[in-house]
Amino acid sequence: MRSGVVRGEMIFPFLGGVDVLHVIQNGPAGVAETGVPLAEVRLVAPLRPASVRDFVAFEEHVEGVRRSVDGSAGVPEAWYDAPTFYFTNPHAIYGPGDDIPFPAASVARDFELEVAAIAGPGGTVFGYTIFNDFSARDLQSREMKVGLGPAKGKDFASSLGPWIVTADELEPYQKDGFLDLWCSASVNGVEVGRDLLSNMGWTFETMLAYAARDSVVRPGDVLGSGTVGNGGCLAELWGRTGSLTPPPLRDGDEVTLTVEGIGSLTNRIISGPDGGALPPVRRRDAAKARAERQ
């Protein structure tokens, strides 16, 4: 597997076996003089990050999904205090054209249309790629009743791609610190959502600075924008309509996310292996435990 620079319909490999993370950490590398046609290359996820933080930077998404997942209305006041995020699984990253294995038990299967910033050295943003934060909404809804999560509703798969566009390449789209990029999502060729990335509540730079506060962010770490509004995921639409319309994703469905200035990322939905039933929980008898301690 090799890394390189995309120019038009050609890709020019980095010299010396240099990978993307090395370029993010150390700056530009030399490339081969002879390119390979993109049509002859199988693209994989452009990066294997050490960590993935996923933010929720769009009010419209928060409002719609809360109705769908836990029946709550409005946007929590705490959302306005700081750019909230959770960590998802960096070991379950898929790339363009990969099949996405959902938990077999999940029936409320969903995509999430996001853009991810790639952290660079010194608190900078190196570049951007498309990020699909796949979600098993039925699992997510159950586990978040405990007051933690999302966990198993999210950690089975995310996809990145089709490549990383460096920050300088997107400078023409900058508007008041935000990237004014149209983002759209389609299922089996039918568009179900479209929004501007510039409708985010915080800039990527602010989210990166907040993530690094009292913590550590390293070059190559991924920070998701959170799902765009206006149909950036199915759950937002379910929350607004009060029904599963459009329907949840099914085996064989193809989801395509397209972001202006970056490209398109397509994945097909399948079912993963059946994990089977868990052993029953051991319930604690609080009164008996207190008696035994006396």
C-alpha cells in the first residue's frame, strides 16, 4: 500500500515509501515523476488516525436527533457553552468503496454526513476529508439511557475519504473563518440531505484548540465536524417527521456523501456477524449487601 499526491486523474507516489502521516508531521515530501492513473488505483482510507474525536457543531442536527434518539425537544443549553465531542473507534476505519458491516441486531441503521479536519503540527489544521459516522440508532438510544455513550451504537465503523485536501487548497471557500462548502448525502442515488458546512457553530480551529485544552492532540488526529443539518442523517429527519421516513439503511444500500471541493465517498451497507445473546446481568441485592457488611 502506497501514498501519494493526486493531480487531476493521476496519482504520483511519494518517494522512499513515505506515508501520509509522515507528510502531516514533517511537511511536503518528494513525489515520483511518473504518475499512475486514478482509474487503476484502489483507494483506501487516506489515514489511520491514532484518535478520532467527533463533535456536534450543528444546532439543527442536535435538535432533530434528540427527538429521534431520546424524545427530548430543543437544544441543551450546555451545547452553547463549548464544542462537545466524543471519542470513536480509530481501529474501525473504512475507506472508499468498502462495505460497512452494521451490528446484525441493529434495525435503525443510519449514516452521518460530516467533514473531518486532520490536525497538523503546532495546533494547525493540515487538511480535510469526508467523514461518515455510521450509527446504529436503536443501540445508541438504549445505551445512552445509562448516561454514557454513544458507544456500541457507533464504534463498529466510520469511513474516511476519498483523500485529504490540504487546508491551503480550500482557502477560496473560507468565509468568516468557516468553510462555505455544499455537502450532500444520497442513498441509492436519491438525495436525502444537503447543507452548507459554514452553518457550523464553531470553526475547526476553535474545535481543535478546545480538544487540545488540558489534553493532547497530535498531528494526524481526526476531528469530525458533527453531522450537517437539513438531512445530514436519517435520524434528524425521523425526529422531525415522527416516523422512520426515509427508512433506515438496509443491506445492499449504497450511501454517497459529496462535499464541494473535496469529492465523494461511497460505501455499501451489509450486516456483520451475529454476536449472540449476552449472559444475564448479575443483579445486586442492596439490602442483603448492607446486612452482610454489618
